[in-house]
Amino acid sequence: MSISELQVQTALKELIDPSLQRDYVSTKAARNIKIDGNNVTLDVILPFPANSVLAEIKQQVEAKIKSIPGIGAVTATVSSKIVAHAAQRGVKPVPGVRNIIAVASGKGGVGKSTTAVNLALALAAEGAKVGILDADIYGPSQPTMLGISGKPESADGTTLEPMMGHGLQAMSIGFLIDVETPMVWRGPMVTQALEQLLNQTNWHDLDYLVVDLPPGTGDIQLTLAQRVPVTGAVIVTTPQDIALIDARKGLKMFQKVNIPILGIVENMSLHICSKCGHEERIFGEGGGERMGKDYDIEMLGALPLDIHIREQTDSGKPSVAADPNSRVSQIYKQIARRVAVKIADLAQDHSVKFPSIVIQNT
């Protein structure tokens, strides 16, 4: 008895993808099913980067199909394909960038920039092409965090080539000015600088551009909401009430301008004494979780107050790059996978597939 494609699809419908929480048929991840006698080959194309789980998914898919009576050899090729997803209406896409992720906080000092760079590195570790834009014009920190020195090149005198650090394409005002030069600029100059850094950088085929926003809800955030095609936002906070008050303002700002909130990251949730191992929640407990429940937003992950995070970031080699197998790096990678899956669930952007229609009098 020969095997039918319907039998293969029926078997795959019983296999739930652990990230998307749906089967591979309904998500249209299972494609190109080919049957030669009793032998089966197929492709499983995931809509998010998943280097760390590709081998596991391949094993699960092949094992499930092999459970069909009379089956022969089974070969599943598992890969990822990341597409562009819809952003705010009326905002033009940025050339060379499929999806933009804004990382924001209501106030400074909550570890937003550290979260942004490690999120970018974690997405890259999962196989995505990733860039990071330092949108904090007054206090750029990404050059230091990525250990990048020097100035970007410009082949045409108009556009800039992104700097490279740990496999990330990066751009920051910090590459263009002296490290001790204060940016004594008013709001309009700051927003113009942001737009130039974003649109006049030659981003090269990015799946994700992570934008490290300054804290607060001022000119930069408003410009981002009105003129930059943001796929989704990640809100960073710490557990204490004073940080959560401001984080809620940031969350509401994105909701008002119809930018999806991908989730909340809670920093400094737990301190572990390096001497005795005693665990203490010195900034309070459960603040990010309560905020998530109040607004029906996913809590993406919680990170400890760990001296290694600070040391590694200050040295220009953030945790995911410095120690990819550490507990902290695994948390960042889990957050990155959830962010990528949440983006994959959003509506796709088909605007580039349709031609522009121009009406002229002849």
C-alpha cells in the first residue's frame, strides 16, 4: 500500500509546534510534501529564526511521519524564512529592513539598552540577520556596549555604511561625535538626526532592526510612532512601583499610536549574592507580571540583578556574545524567540508586492 499526502498531513496535524502552539499544517509551515513509493520528503519552513531548535523539530517531524504504517524513508528539511510584517498605516518601509522592533522604557536606569543589545544578539544567534539603531541621541551607549570604535564609511558622501559588532549591523550618533561631546540640541534637531541615522544608513537585508530608544515619551518616541514603520515594541521595566508607573506610560503611548506591544521584560527581578548565594528581591516582586495582566500583555522574561551582565556589557561584549551558554544568555534567547514568534503571528506586509499605480493625463 502506497502512502498518500493526506496521511502525511493528518500525522502532521497531530504535532504541535512548541513555539507557535499550533500544528505545522495550519501554520502552513509544512510544504513541498513529495511521496515516492513509501518514501516521503518535505520542507518545514518556520516564520521565525530557530537555530537552537531546528534539529529537535526535524527529529520530531520525521518521527511522527514514520509512525504511519507502511512508511519508508522520511527526510524533513527544516529552515526559517522571515518576512516583513505590517506596521503603522501610511509609513514608508525602510529599505533593507523587514521588521523594526522598538525597545522602550518609561524611565532611565532600568537596563533598556542592555536588553536591546542582548535581544539583537540573541535573534542573530538564532539565525536572523539583525541590526541595531541607537536612537538615544543625547546618551548613545551602543558603541561602548558593542565594543565598536571608529567612524562609519560613506561611499557616496550621502549615505553611511553600518558599523559591525559581534555580527550585528549598528548605527549610532556615538560613531559620529567625540565620546565626551554633549549633544546640546533642541527637539527638532534630535528627531531629524534620528531620521537621518535610520534612513541614510545602508542596512543590508535585515530581518530585524532593533531600535534602542531613549527613556520617556518625548520627541524621539513621537517621531518613531509617526514616521518609522515599527512592527512591534518591547517594554523594559524593573519590579518597583516607581519604574512601573513610567513603564505604563510608555506602554500606553504605543497603544495610542497602534503599535503592537510584543511583551514586557523585567530587569533586576532577583539578586543572588555572589558570596553566599542568598536570593533577595531587593526591588520588589512581580511588578512586570502584574503590569502584563493589567494590560493583557505577555511577560517575556525576567532577568536577575547580576554583576556579570554589567561587567560584560561595559567591556564591549554583552552576555549573549560573551557567554552564550550562561543562564542569563538562555533567558535572553528565550525572550528573543518569544519576540520573533509574536512578530510571526502579526499580519504580513504585502505592500512591496503590489505595483504603484500612477494616473497621468495623455
